[in-house]
Amino acid sequence: MMIYAKARYKSAYTLIVIINSVYNHFCNTFGVWFS
């Protein structure tokens, strides 16, 4: 059970990191466009 929870936590963390990097990429792109 502990290993399963750890795996779920790691996958959720990876998803958050991916979303965060994509969000930062869009912010940088739109920042260049609108400035």
C-alpha cells in the first residue's frame, strides 16, 4: 500500500511539474507578444 501511494504521489508531482513548465512557457511567450 505504501509503495502504491508513493507511486501515485510521484506521478501527481510529475504532472504538476509538467503543467508548471508549460504554464511558464506560455507566460513567457505571451509576455513577449504583449510587451
